[in-house]
Amino acid sequence: MATLEICCYGVECAFRAAEAGADRIELCAAPAEGGLTPSAGMLEALRDTLNVPVFPIIRPRGGDFCYSDREFAVLKSDIARVREWGFPGLVTGVLDRGGHIDLPRMAQIMALCEGMQVTFHRAFDLCCNPLRALDTLTQLGVDRILTSGQQENAENGLTLLADLQQRSRGPIIMAGSGVRLSNLHRFLQAGLTEVHSSAARIVPSAMTYRKAGVAMSAVGPADEYTRRVVDEEMVAAMKSMM
């Protein structure tokens, strides 16, 4: 049976996803940034409390995946905390200036993650040569690669996803970005054994007072009185299809 990983941006969503049948949780903060390292409070709230594995993302900032020495030190410190707290795996990735896997830094990461599963995240989709990147990540011993097939969404990247699936002699190829109930069958038919989805719906705020004209987001217009949460019915339906 294929594996369904659900991306969760809060503890309530993680519980909903697990209860609805998700096989694994990717725990993130900052959805507008595409996922950043969750807070210590989020991590502590989910330590040993769910019946499915929780993999925190370790990403110190938004933007690209080529980090300064200080940023890389933060990344390693967060990995050490996640390992100390007993999480079974994590999600991370580092590139060099040329768009290749940063082999020396990823080797340090793999040493820090001994005994944990490592998912290389969608930094893979910014690599200049995905086949070379696959070889490098195989050499490093990475467990899986989360990728959209280097397209804006995974459905458009199915050709590369299927090619990576056939070529891989190590990492599991996990499709992510735009995977939903309506197109899930395409990834399963392509032979992919793991998929990643946010399975989200929009819900209104519980607040009755609404202050107009003030937004907390610095990036474009924002509605502070709606938010995205995991849709339990969608998670259950996706898992049933799988």
C-alpha cells in the first residue's frame, strides 16, 4: 500500500491528519514561506503523542537553499534538538551556489542524523541536474526525495517523477506539490509509492470582532480571518483510494 504524508502547519492540523489516516506528518511553520523549522513548542507538543511518525522540516529561512555559515549552524543545532527529542526522521536540504547538492554540508547533516530517516525536500526541484542530484543523494544515503519533478506542480512533473522512480537505487521518490484527491490516481498509476499533500481547506476565524484594514502579512493582501487547515475528509478519502 502506498504511503500518504500530510504537510501540517500546526499541532491541531497534525492531530486531524493522524486521526484521518495519514501515514506520516511533515511538521512545518510559515506556510507563506513554503515551510520553515517549527518552534520548540510545536515540537514538544507532538513528541510521542501521535500514532504516526512526525518528521519536522529543518529550514532556517525562506528563499533559496544556499546558506551562510551562521544559517547552517542554526540548521545543525535544530537537527540536534530534533534528534535529542526522539523524532524518527526529518526533512531538510542544502544546495551550493551552482545549483548542485552541497555534498560536504549534506555529509555533515547525514552524520548528525544517524539513526533517523532523512527526506531531502523540494530543494531538489531547484537543482540544475536532477539525475546528478539523485546520484549524489543515493551516495549520501538519503531515505527519500520530496519533489514535484522540477515543475510548479507534481502533475506537470510526472514524466521526470516516473523517470526518477525507475532510476532510483536508494531514495524513495515522493511526489509533492499540488497532489490532491482529484489527481492522486495519476501518481499511483505512475508507480510512485509515496505522495505528499497538504489536503487543505479554508476555514473562517472563530473571532466575531473583525478589525478591517490591518494585515499581519508583509507579502501581498492577506485575510486575517481565514486560514488553511487539514481537511480530514480529504485525507481519509485519499488514504481510501490508496
